[in-house]
Amino acid sequence: MLTNGVSSIFLTAYFILIVTIDILSWIIYLLLLIFLIKCRWKDDRVISKEFFTLCIFNGVLDIIFVVEEYVNFRIPQFGFFEDFYKDVLAYSTAAGVCYVYSLCQVIVISLSGITLTFNRFYAIKFPTAYKEFWSGWRLFLLTIWPVVVVTPIFIAYCRTPVNFIVDPLSGRIFQNFFDERVNNDIWSLVIGLHITALIVNGVLNIFLVRIIKKEFRRSRTNVSSQDSDNRVDLAMSKYALIHFVCFGMVAIVETIIVFAFRGNSTYLAYNCLTTYVLAETIMVFFSPYTLLILSKDIRKRFFLFLRLGKLNKIFNTSTNRLAVSNINPTLQTRSHKTTNLPNQRQRQNLMENVVI
């Protein structure tokens, strides 16, 4: 159990908040995955296989990951079942399997971010070839390649003994590998892969942002366009950008943890591990909320799927007000240098482009 004191009160409130968010988000995520799978089963046009196959596959892994993390990482952080973790689980094969699996899953999340960004880049840069390229065996390989990369790592380290360490000041329980050399090797590998993934993903995102800006300017100029597919492409590109930012936060915290342990700043490392709980929550659960916020089509149909259609009126009212407030009172067309006030039809088109 957590020790008494001011820090214990703060940690208890912090963990209660995290658990509440996790439970609600896990349920929403699971329901959204069921909805997306159902749409894909019916070959829905909006929920396209080219992009949402990636989301569904990664989402299933996220759902499993959260359960594993509570058993092997988060409950010990709460200070519960100290004897069980130190005297029972630490001597079982399951402890090593779960610990290595969690590290591998975070690597999968980092590498899958590259695929998501590349998917959005390809969709906007090569729209005519997009559906053909992201299908069949190519889609299969592009979906599972992060798992293929981490499989040798998992096999090599899954039977490595681990132990659980109790922080005497707070009562929190932390996990690491019993062999210090193995601990340094695997964490160096993890950090190296994460930094590599961030660099590659960052470069792709730079190109993606440039394409998005060009496409957004074209959409704002051509107000008569009603291309729903184009709006969805832009929305899902923002999804890839947010994925990059969320994982970047996780990578930063991980790097601080590793260097803190190596520099014998144990208490800093323990506090960062506690912060890592929040970073993981953001990294895993950004996906359902981002999809629902960015895509009006998905949000509307998901609420109808849950028989909560009344929520659509609330969201539509608030987003329409935001869209109207952001409409530029002047508009320059491709064929005229002069500016004119948009008519009612043009204002409606602009709102649809702003409210994805």
C-alpha cells in the first residue's frame, strides 16, 4: 500500500483519476472498435479498408495492452498486493512475458505511427493510386510489419527473470530486469527504435503538413466542392499528426527514466515512471477520441450505433457555431482577383470543410 503523507494523498488522487479515465476510455474504445469492425464487414465506403484496417488492428492491440498494463505495471504502482508481486509473480515466467510484451507493444505503437503517416501522405499525394496500393497483400504487410519487427525481441527476452522493487518513501512498486546488463541492453534497444521511429515519422509529417496546407487552400478556394472523401482524408491526416505528438511525449518520458536510472537519480526515475502512467493513457486512448472529434461522419454514425442520436444535435450545434465564427467574410476565387461575400450556399460549403 502507499505510505501515509502528503505525497500519498496526491498519488491516491492521481491514480483514482487515471483509473476513472482508463475505464471509461477503454469501454468507449471497445465500442468504437466494434462499430468500425461492423462497418468494415458491410464494406462501408466512409470506413475504408485502406486506413481503418490499420486503426482496427492497432486498436485491438491497444485494448489488450491496457489489460496487461494494469496487471503487471499499474496495480503495482498503486502499491497493492506487495507480497504477491515480490514473492510470487516475480518468480514466474508470466512476469517476464508481460514486461517484455509491454515494451514490445510500445515499439509497435511507435512503428505503426510511421505507417499511419505514410498512409495519409500516399492518400493525398497519389489519390488515384491509393486504393489499389493499400489493398491485398500490401495492406496486410503494411499493417503487421511492426509486429514482425518486435517478434524476435520478444522471443529473445520473454523468459528473462524480473523483480519488483518497492519505493520505501511512497510504497509504489516498480518492475525491472534482474540482470542489469539485460536491463540496459533492452532499454537501449527500445529507446533507439523509438528515436528512429520519431525521426522517420517526423520527416513524413513535415511532407504531410505541406500537402495538407496545399490541399486546404485548394478546398477553401473551390467552395463548390462537395468531395466527402477529400474531407475525410484531411481529417485522418490530422489523426496521424496527433499520433506523432502523443508518442513523442511517451518517448521523452522514457528517455528521462533511462538516464535517471543510469545516473543513480532513483527518485526522479520513480516519479517519471508514475508520470509514464498518464503518458501511456494519452498514447493509447487518443485514438478513439481523435477519430470522434475529427470526423463528423464517424461521430454521427457512432452515436446512432449506440442509440445516442440526441448527442449529435449537441455536437452539431457547437461545431456549427465554431465554423461560422471562423468563416472569412471575403473569398477569392481561382478566376477572379476581386473578393466577394459568399452566399448562403457557399457559407454552408465552408462549414462542411471546416467541420470535418
